[in-house]
Amino acid sequence: MMKKGWISNKLGAITTKIGSGATPRGGEESYKETGTPLIRSLNVHDWGFKEAKLARLDATQAAQLSNVVVESDDVLLNITGASVARCCLAPAEFLPARVNQHVSIIRPRKDEISSAFLQYLLVSQTYKDRLLHTGEAGSTRQAITKAQIEDFVIEYPQSLAEQQRIVGLLDEAFEGIATAKANAEKNLQNARALFESHLQSVFSDEWRTCELVTLADLATDITDGDHLPPPKSPTGVPFITIGNIIKETREIDFSDTFMVPRAYFDALKTYKKPRQGDLLYTVTGSFGIPVIVRDNTEFCFQRHIGLVRPKLETSSSWLYYLLMSPQLLKQANEGATGTAQKTVSLKLLRSFEVPKVSPKHQKQAVEKLDALTKETQRLATLYTRKLAALEALKKSLLHRAFSGEL
């Protein structure tokens, strides 16, 4: 039941303009360093406009799109692709601007509805779901047409003063949430930075006091995966790529791998079959991520991943932290080659300069770093949960606002 004082209307009845633009002739290659801003879907985000990769048009290109000039108080809505239904207010500092074919301008009648109120309404989950679903077969829209926007029905307070009151409450609440989020994100960064500082300190002592050798001196084998495209099979042994290495947790994600035939796996050299205690190390693109192989699960891997098999006197856990250390990452950054994708060659990986540490001191270092890792993970979980709770609070406030409960 609609709250007293609220009315419903189609967007077409309470706007003076609804429309999208086009990509200028010449496409992206014709964009300029300066000139009239061209707003694209990558710039339009719920909760705000993103300046990154903002395109620019010269006077001739801008004139071609003169029918889609973005004005102050316009609401921008993404109408195609993966970002469909993302919404924000037009950025005052970049006006006048144009939009391409993936973004629609919605210009409310100022005597009917507040732009800020409409923008908040369209980013609320209730209305976003309405926009995204046709209601016919439950399918999600990949595009929203002008006619669908014009026919889209919303409920809102008839009084502009009431709209402004709700916007004021939301502005104040979201400003506080934004501050809390910034603090939580900063604390999360500080927790990770503290661990990295301790990691560097531990290995700085070892570099200073221990004999320096090459990484190859600490391993029985250092190799990489098969350089030829592997045969795929509906069953068999998992084959992981660099995309299966989770950077944040330094673990393998086996949920999205393909299989290779058992015969292919069996034909691999022994040192190319990972076993418990081995270290994987990404060597191409997102290089420098170490992963401990924690059990004897059978799998094989692509050439963008290296494998380091430690000698008996080298602790896998200590080697894991060593490969993670700023000292080794510096050597990887300085020695990586390539342009499109930087690569740490096997020659470079084998030649990394490392300290040779006794098993006793390896154990002591691992105990200290394991404790720090556990505390860092505890703090990361705490702050991540807080960030999730703040996002949930935003959604809850919007739901209450557009259910007439504020």
C-alpha cells in the first residue's frame, strides 16, 4: 500500500528528456586529450561518477552529438551490457558533456521530482531489480530501451519538500557510512602493511647475517608447466592456469578448471607433477605470487606458473615466505622481461639471490610469520565484515526510504 502523500507516475510523464548518444566517427581512436567530455558506461557508477578514462571530443565531434548535451541535475543511467542499470548524477565539474549510446540522460521536471531523489531511488535494490527484470520470464535485461525507461513506474512523495527531507537524511547517513568505510579500508591496508613490514624485517636480518646463494641451491627442481596447449577431456586430471591462483589468499581455486586426459598427466616428467610441499610461483603477468601445495591432490599447470621443489633441509613454509618477501619481489620486478606481459624467466627465477638459513632458524622465522599471518587474517576478516555490514546498511536505508519509512 502506497504511503499517504506519495503518488505513482511513469518516468516519461515527469521528465523533459530521456535519450542516449552515440560513439563519434572514428571510435575510441578519435578521442582527444582535451575537449568536451564524453561520458561512457565505465564512468557511471552507483554512488558516484568515476573520472578514470573519461574520453574527450573536439568541437566537430561534440557537434555531432549536440542532441545529447548533459546538463546540471541530469540523472545518468547505463542502459546496456554488464553495467546495465548503474546510475549517478551528472558531474557538475565536467559539464557540458555528451553521452555515448550506452548511457541515457534522464532529465526530471524540476517542479515534479528532485534529481537527487530520483538517483537514490534508481540505485535502491527494489527499483534496480525492477529495471533489470522484464517480469515476463524472469530473465535479466542486458539492455534498457528508451520506451522502457519512459514506461517505468515509480512511487515518490508528491511534495518536493518531503523529497528533499528524505534526500537530506540519506546524504547525512551516507556521508557517515563513507567515513566509516574509509576508516575500515585504511585499517585493512594498515594491517597488511604491518605484515609486509615484519616480513621485510625478518628477511633483512637473514640477508645481512647469512650466506647468500641462488634459489636453485635450495631446490631439487625449478621448472614451469607445459608450453604446448594441453588436450582437454570431460574427465581426468585438473589443469590450472594463472587465473586459478587467488592473489589475495595465495591459494589455488579448483572450482573453475578444465580436465586433461589421465594419459597426458601420466606422461609428464615427475618434476612437472606438483606434490605436497612444492611451491608454485606465478611467472607471467601477475608474477610473484607464491602458493604452497598443501596436499597430494593430482593436478598439472600451464607455463605461466613455475614450480619450486625444495630440498629436504629447506622448509616449504619458510620458502613460501621467502618468495613472498619484498626482497625477492624487487629482484623479480627488476629482472622481468617483456612488454605486453612481464615474465620472470626460469633463468631469473633460478638465479634469485637468497639467504641460506639453517633449519632451526627457518623454523623460528616461520613460527613468527605464521603468528603474524594469523593476526593479519583475523584483522582482515574483521574489517571485511565491517565493510560488508556498511554496504548492507546502505541498502537497508534505501529500502526504508522508498518504502516510505524514513
